[in-house]
Amino acid sequence: MNTANSNGLYTFGMLAVMFALLYFLMIRPQRKKEKADQEMRASLRVGDEVITIGGIVGKVEKITDKTVVISTTAGKNKIEFLKSSVATVTKSTQTNAAAAKEVAKAEKEESKPNRDKKVTPKKLGKKSEAENDTTADAENAE
């Protein structure tokens, strides 16, 4: 009887391990991706350039609760899609504003003097030409 119980527990344990692996390798990453896609579609703004799941590239003209109107070929053709058909946002108006802020911040940091560098005195940092000539002659003599 004892061996039957241990075999049953072993089988149950292996099934639990397999389910845990399945969850961490397949289910969890899929849910993470779905959540990121939902956030991307919720953050769509007018003026964003998007690519649909069908491969159509366009600029967002109008957004409603469930649909997005995209203009293609320099704004001549307007097509209405479900929000779920937007695959990626290639150029976002939000990222352009964020990029401008980062550039301004980097320019401010460049204008400040950098005090992190260690300064070596001229006497220690550079050898005179006479010293360079004597060390070169000594190396050539050997």
C-alpha cells in the first residue's frame, strides 16, 4: 500500500511541476504581451503613425472607443479599423515630446562643468621633449 501512495504522490508532483513550467513558459508571457498591447492601444493619440495587423501604414486621424480612423498616402485615403487591429505604433507624438525633454535635459547637463574628472598637474601629466628623446635613444641602444 505504501508504494502505491508514493507512486500516486510522485505522479501528482510531476503533474504539478509540468503545470508550473507550462504557466511560466507559455501562459505568463502571453498575458504580459496582451497587457502591453492593451496599454499601447489605450495610449493611441491623434497624429501617431501606426502599422495595422494587415500591414497598412498610416497616421491616426480620429479615435473612438472601439475604432481608429487612419489616413494613408498623404491623407487622401481614410480607413476605419478596430483598435485591436493596430499592431504597432511607429512614431508617437508622446515620444516626440519625451525625446525633446530628454534632449533639453542633456543640453543642460553639457553646459554644466564636469567636476568628476581628476586633473593631473602639468608636471606629472606630460614629459618634456628632451625626456622623450632620451628614453627613445635608450630603447634604441638596447
